[in-house]
Amino acid sequence: MTDILMPKATAVWLVDNTSLTFEQIADFCGLHPLEVKGIADGEVARDIRGADPIANGQLNREELDKAQKNAEYRMKAQKSRHAELLKPVKKAPRYTPVSRRQDRPDAIAWFLRNHPEVPDSQVARLLGTTKATIDQVRNRTHWNSPNIKPVDPVTLGLATQLELDAVVRKAADKKSKEDARLGIVDGPTLRPASEAGAYEDVAERVDDEESEEEDFDPSTVFQDADHDED
């Protein structure tokens, strides 16, 4: 049976505008008869606006008339053009030209070195490779390991800059949220000067400078100047 677009909204319309039984409406919309009864009683789908299945191409008038004349008749839904347009389109596996497939290990190595936060699943999807190949490159068990060198996948033509930026940004955002949850601060944290053993050295240097200022006698400057003139 064809799936009904917006089944509850369609059931609301059929309850309000036809004399169909709860069983007929439930069968057409893929709902339970008690759920349709709840709609009729105002206990279910109270805020849902009815959707006309005839207007959206899922039911023709002849089918509706047959069902209203015969309580045993079960309406057959038509394939709706609107429903087809709203169906999620599954993205096909990424195709990599044969001439570029040998470059994928280099791109994988680039990700492992520069963006280890990007999950293997995202790398595999972007480059059109497998997790097994990624593990081989990571563990240096790939048959061509001696010749693998990290190269930007955009340079290799395996991905566009927009695709690469999107993958890296998504992984970075996820990592920053996880780090924030765990209380991890990015970047090296400076140790206090006292812990690093530098506090004492600085204090001694300041004391020496202060003692020199206290021992300084301005008159000696003029005395030295007089001697120079003589």
C-alpha cells in the first residue's frame, strides 16, 4: 500500500468531511481505529489542520464515493506527486575516478596528521574510501606505506574546499563541545612562576635593583664631573 502523506492530517480531514467508518479511515491512513476515534472525539491531533487527500492527489473522488456507499470497501491510495517530491533522496556513494584512487592514501595521511579529530566515517565518506584503508594507513600496514605522504585532498582533486571546510568545522565544533563538557582548555596552560622556579630569581633581581637605588648618592656624580673638568 502507498504511504499516505501526513496521515494524521488526512485522517482529520476524512473525519470532518466524509461519512467513512473509523476502520476505513484507519486502513487508508495507516493508523489504528482507536486513534481515528480519538481524532473524532477531539482527544488526538487536536491542533492538526486537515489535509485533503483528493487535492494532494492521494485519493480520487470515485474511490471515496465507493467507500462511503460500502462500509466494507477499503480505499486504494494513489501515488502522490507531492509525496514523491518530499521523499528523502539517498546520496549515492562518492565516485572517485580510477586515476585518482591511488591518491586516496595520501589524502588519508593528510587527515591523520592535520585533523585527527575528524572521525574515520567522515573521512571515508569525503574521500570515497573505507575504514579498513584508513586503519591501514594509520597503522602503516598499507601495501604502499613507504610511498605514502600527506597531501591536501583538495590539491589531489578528491574533494572541494567547501566540502573539506564543512567536515573540518563540524569535527572541530564537536570536539570543542566535548572538551567544554570535560573541562578541557585548548592550548598549553602556563604554569605559575613560583612553580616554575622563576619567582625567586625575579625577586632577588628586584631586591638588588632596589638596594642599588638606596646606596646611590647623587653628590658623587657632581664630584666626578668636577674632577673631569680639572
